[in-house]
Amino acid sequence: MNEIAELLQKDARLTPEDIASMLNKTVAEVRDKIRQMEDDGTIVKYCAIINEEKLTKQKDKVVAFIEIQVQPEREKGFDALAERIYQFPQVTSLYLMSGRYDLLAVVEGDNLKDVAFFVSDKLSTLDNVKSTTTHFLLKKYKENGTMLYKQSKLERLNVAL
Amino acid sequence: MSRFNNRIEQMPPSGIRKFFDLVLDAKDIISLGVGEPDFVTPWHVRERVFFSLEQGRTSYTSNWGLMELRRETAKYLKDRFAVSYDAEQIMITVGVSEAVDIALRTILNEGDEVILPEPTYVCYRPLAELAGAKAVAVSNPSFKITADDIEKAVTPRSRVIILSYPSNPTGYTIARAEIEKIAEIARKHDLWIISDEIYAELTYEKEHYSIAAAPGMKDRVILLNGFSKAFAMTGWRLGYIAASDDFLEQAVKIHQYAALCAPIMAQYAALESLQRGMGEMEEMKKSYWRRRNYMFEALNKIGMTVERPEGAFYIFPSIECSKLSSEEFALGLLEKQRVAVIPGNVFGLGGEGRVRICYAIDFELLKESVARMERFIKSL
């Protein structure tokens, strides 16, 4: 990965000025490179990683990981069906997997019933979906390389020669 | 009749003890005074040590250290710095600190002189004095000591030259050509070299050149290195000496009686770092390099002028713009802006007029510290 993307992936709030000075580049160079990556889809978007358990919410959201076995279609493989699935706003992530099932969908709903309804009504009724297995998420420990529960701050001496 | 050893008693306490106590007790400050990485030892290293403890590896090791670790260390030195030692020529020590003490006590006699380029890390002078020798400081306004500077200090009592590059506190290193000239002087005057290369791995634009790699030097160089800085392992206290057989034959006596061996847990941690830790080490190094770049530019912008450091994680800017002494600067900055830096005079000859800044801290805090230093300078 290029170094600018690497830095932004760790901290999207770094300014072009910061990055330029860290990498011995000019600010214009960094701005251009960022714009180019935004244009060509290398940088998809900027967002915050939220530990949702810390949000005060009206009601708990439910997240499920759904294993989907499918019948691939001639000439289109898995892609056509995948598109039909990921267009649903309830599906927050979708991956094609090796192993005992084919697609792994991450589905969010307001409650259990919501997700169950989505699976039984929308997902399993799609042509070429052979079976589904639904796992409900209980707790997130780490997401996108970030530990959601920070260990207590480490004590360092203020002075060490 | 005193109750204490004369040499210890006569050794002055650090002149700015009061300042350090103030910093140590301070809460809610940004400290640029820490001489260690801001990374925790990588997980795979810590995890390997859990495993070694589960296996019950809690015994002494040989005085020399684990053979496997000595072998890996010899291989590492050859791969990274092109210096060849046999595994038998490596002695594992309790940090480089113990190694410095052992090296000095092994070669020094009462009244010998130690040629010490300053400003430098603070342990060499007192340890040389404890060994009965006299430290002779040499300095260069550019902080890059030359062979000429060193030769001018040579007397019939000179016994050893201490080199410590990349340098704490300056971050500078010495070019290969100059190192070779210094090697020539050591040969000409029959001097030892103690080369503390703890920051060797953290050399940014060029390759680190060890004086042990200079032709004909292996029998006079006592090469010291360790795991604290590059592998983020300060608290494990693990270093090593690579040197000639005859030197080690003497040196091991001190280590055997004073330390017995380095802790076995730390030795397993070091082994893991050498075997599987190079990738993470390179990542950490890259992150220091980025912050070095930032800091070099930022300090010059606010009038704390400095040449670009070449290694370690320190920068040693001039504070001339403040018209203050380094102690006044550090104290004022701490009191008015809650930022701690180390006054340059602590590091000996040539250090006055500068402060040492360690940039191995969180980037946001680093930026904030620069803003506060700028405010401090403007307020004067």
C-alpha cells in the first residue's frame, strides 16, 4: 500500500500538511495523491469506528452473520446473486467465502424479529439460495484492527535519559 | 571515616535533580523527555514468553546466555551490519547498561583515560570513574566528532575511545569515512573502542556502519547492542557484548559474579524478536522516521533550529532564540506550557544551548507540544 493511504487508514483526520511533513513530500503532492485516490475509488470514504455499546440508544440493534449456500449461475458465477443480496440496506457487509458455504452476509436489524423476517422473507426465498445459517452477534471486541475496549493507559516515566 | 565508598560518595548527584523530580511528579504534562519507544513490545514476543513460562523455563541460563540466542544474535549482526562474530563471541547481558559497566571494568586500570565524545548518554562518565579512570570529554560544534578531535585528546594514559552512534541525545551519526579514520587512530595509539550501537537499527537514510566492520578492528572493538530500542523492549533489560575471545574471557568473570546471567524470560523474548520480529521492527522504525521528518520541519519553523537527525528518536535543537540557558528553558517550558524536555547540559560538553526532545510519542501530542513550545518562545 502507498504510504499516504496507510497513514489515512490509521487516522483519517491527518491533514495533508501533516502527511506532507511526515513523508518529506510537498502539500500539493499529497493533496493531488489523495484526490486521485478518492477519484479512482482507492479511498472509498472516511468514517469513524464507533463502539456502539457506548452510544445511548433507544433500543439495541441486532447484528447477525448469515452463512448462505447458493447455486452459482452459468456465466455469472456468484456475482449476480451477490448483487441482489448486497442491495438490501440491511446487509452491511457481504463476502464470498471458501469452505462449506459461499456467501457471508452481515445483517443489521432493530430487533431479532426484524433480522429473522429478513432472512426468511427476503434472503432464503431468492432463487439460487439453497440454505442459510444465522449467527447472532453477542459482543464485538475488535473491529477493523481497532480494539474497542482500550486497555488502561500504560504508565510511562516522564523522564528517562 | 565515611560509611560509604569514596568514589561513590564523591560522584556528584545529577546537577538538575530538582528539575527531574519536578518532571517526575508532574501530572498532565506532555513529556518529550522519555528515552524509550512508545510501542509496547509486540504481542508475538509477549506471547512467546507466556509459552516459555508455561513450559517452566524459569531457571538460570549459562553465564553467557542461551546458545540459541547467541547464535541468532551473531547471525543478526552479520545480516544487518556485516560484522562477523561467532556465537561464542557473544555474551548476553542485563541491558547495554550492564555491558558498558563490564566493558569499562574489564579494560581500565587506575588512572587510565577514557576519550568520551560529548554530548552523550549519561552513563559512560560515572561508570568510567567508578572503574578508577578519568573521562576526557571531546566535542565538536557540529556534534559530529572527527578523528582529529579524538587524536588531540590522546595521551600516554589513553586507553579507550567510547563511540555511541546514532547518538542519544543528538540523533546524529558518523560517516563511514570518518569511522575508518577513527579506527586508524585506535590502531596507531593502541586503543580499545567501546562502540555502543543500541540505536544502530534506527538509522534512517543511510546504512549504519559499525566500527567493528572496519578492517583490522575486531580485536580492539567491544561492540555493545541490545533489544530495548529497535524492538521496543526497554523493560526486559536485555543487551549483549560482541568482542574478541580474550576480552570475553576476562569480562565473563564480572558478569558471572555480578549478574550470573540475564533473565531467561527476557532471553526468550529476544530470541522471538530476532526470529520473527523484523517486520514489526521495520514498521516501528517507519513510524519514528515519519515523526522525525515532522519534528525536524516543525522545530525549524518555530525558530528552534537544528540539522536533520539521522537516527535514534531524538532531536537536539538549539534554543538560542530564547536567550535562556537549557535549564531555564526546560523549567520555563514545564511551568508555563506543561511540556517536558531535557536540558542539553545534562549530556556534557557542548550540550548547553540545546534541549533533547524525544519524538517517540503520539503524533497528536507531538503536534500539540510544538504549538506549546512556539507559544512559550513567543511569550519570552
